[in-house]
Amino acid sequence: MTLTEQMTRLAKQAKTASRELAKLTTAEKNSCLLAMAEALERQADALKQANALDMEVGAKMGLSAAMLDRLKLDDKRIAAMSKGLREVAALPDPVGRILDERTRPNGLKLQKMSTPIGVVVIIYESRPNVTADAASLCFKSGNATILRGGKEALNSNQIIAKTMIEAGKQTLASFPEHGIQVVPTPEREAIPALLSLTQYVDLCMPRGGEGLIRAVAECSKVPVIKHYKGVCHVFVDADADLKMAEEIAFNAKCQRPAVCNAMETLLVDRKVARDFLPVIGQRLGEKRVQLRVDAEAEAILKSGIRNPRSEIKHATEQDWFTEYNDYILNIRVVDGVKAAIDHINYYGSAHSDAIVTRNEARARQFLAEVDSATVYWNASTRFTDGGEFGMGAEIGISTDKIGARGPMGLEELTSYKWVGIGNGQVRT
């Protein structure tokens, strides 16, 4: 069987399964999700064994420590996957909601009703927990999903999907086993082959680095929901509580630097730069964060930090556009909130940006004028996440302006149709 034939078979199976998924009741879907959660916990040892093989592959590929961390499955992350499935089961069913309702003068009743999208392809790198998150969200919203992870996570992704499918089949006789499928080959040519099948595939959502997402968007013939990168900012205003700013900035950069909602650039108002930069510079030194800075920040940091443990380099123009996914941080001193907003709107990626201030007027200006999918006042950018937003698991994050924007959960995985209810009306 050729690669094209293989992908066509996968997509056909998913389309058939999507019709069956759309018939399942909320109770049936929830019982399957709860059984899947229990099965992942029972199979924790097998999951970790498969993941150990992937960790060896990742190390041989030369993945960075941060990327290997994304790949790793341990008891805590397996428990988090199970918890995510249970949270999805507890959420309201997004299918069948009446979004709008009106009755025309001729008595024709119109209802706008939420429906599944159909077949959703998820393309992602490293993080095997995405397999459980994406499959559970698509299943609850009545969509069939085709999962295509990176070759470094193939063993982990396959066993997670297999565990979920087996649990679903044991729970429900009518469980459509092709509602969750993993692309079995790591060949790159599988992606354009799959995304050319517009008669079967309804939507693609890539998750990963900018290179992956751009490659998917350029080759896909089906609609793509995406964000290219996460160049996220924290702006420390002149009226900030500097201790709060220190904690927020450190969390945004260091809590998990390899994810898309980690801070890549710290902007500091000139009026507090001499007080704040040496403190945050010393703190970032605990994690050996490399600092790429403008001239003003460089002078303050080099004169103000005792025994610096971070390398300090002059930032290039390209650095301000860069998503590092690592212990590297840009720092710039700016002249007020307007300068910070201008910097973010020019260099940012419209993902997640935060202001730390006690000045409500400046906060409101920042929240209104920063053109990003998620903006924060006195909180870390690390909260841009479906789980943190109360969506259960997360299917992805979108910086597009048409359709879903920001963290995407169940509601973002539905479309809608108009239902007309009449009693013999004809148009004249």
C-alpha cells in the first residue's frame, strides 16, 4: 500500500467514524472518557516503558534539555492526562446547543445549533500528553481525530491512543474505534498526503515550532487553525509592585521555558529600571538565564548585579522577534506604557502579553491596545492554557482572528447549522 493509499484509508475511516461519533449521547461519551482516564493510570508502567524508548530516540536526535522535558512522561504527567480526561467528561456537552433562535414574520422558526466539525487532524511535536488531550476533546465534541506526532514520540503516542481506544471499546459496544487514530508512519510526506484529502478531512490544527506550523499551513488544502510562535512579553510599569513583578517575570520565563506561553521579552519602564533590573537579573541568574539586552539595560545590569551568574549579551534586531523555548530572555528599557504597547504590537506574535502595574488607567490602555489573543494585568503569561482557563484539556492555541482565538477547548471544536421548523411556509 502506497503512502497516499494509507493516508486515504485513514481519512475514510475517520469520516465514517465521525458519523457514528455524532450519534453518541452525552452520557455515553462521558462514560468512555472516565474509563479512558482509569485505563491510562492502570497502564502507567507500560506508558513509561514506551516513553523511555522515545527518550532514547530524542537524545540521539540531539533534542535540547527543554525539548526532552516536553517529551518525558512520568507519573505526574500521566496523572495529569487522566485528570484532564475527567475534567473533559465533567464539562457540558458542546454539541446540540441552541446558539440563536428567531421566528420570522411568516411563522418559520430558525435555530442556530452547534454541531461537530467532523474529522480533525492534529499535528504536533514531542509532547505525548497532547495525544490524550486532543483525542478527549475531539471525542467529547463528536469529532473523529487523526493524530500525527513527531517521530521522537511515536511509541508513546501509539500506546496512549491504543489504551484509550481499548477502554472505549470495553465500555461501549457502539464505540467507533476509528474515531481516534494515530498516523503510523514518521514519514514527512504523510502530512501533505493527508491534508490534500478535502473530501474526508475538515480541519487541521498544528502544534509545535514555527517551522512545523508554517510548513503545515503552506501544504494544507484543508483549513488550518494555528499560531506560528509564542513571542510573549511582560511589561513592568512605573507603578508596578516590584516584588509582584519579580515573581511574575520569573514564573513567566522559568517555570517551563519550552512552552509557547513562556515570556521571551521583558520590558521595563525607565522610571523603575534601576531598581528592578538588578533584582530580576540576580533572580534569573539562579536558572542561568542568558540575557539579551539593549544598551540601557546592559549598563544597569552590569553595574547593579553582584556576582552575575547569567551571560549578558547585546540583543540584535532579530532577537526581539525570536521564540527561544529555552533559558534565554530579551530585556529592553522603554519609556512608558505606549512604548511598551508599540514594541509588543510590532515584535510580538499576538499570543500572550502582560502588564504589571497598580495604575488601572495604564492597565486598561494596555489591555485594550495590545493586539494579542490573551492579555493579562498582574498575572503571568503562563496561564494561557485550556486547563488553566477551565476548559479541561486543550486542543491548541490560536492567534488567528477568524474563528477561534486563544486557548481552544470543546466549544471551539464545534461548528453550527441552521435548523428551520415550519408548518408549510413557501417563499413568494
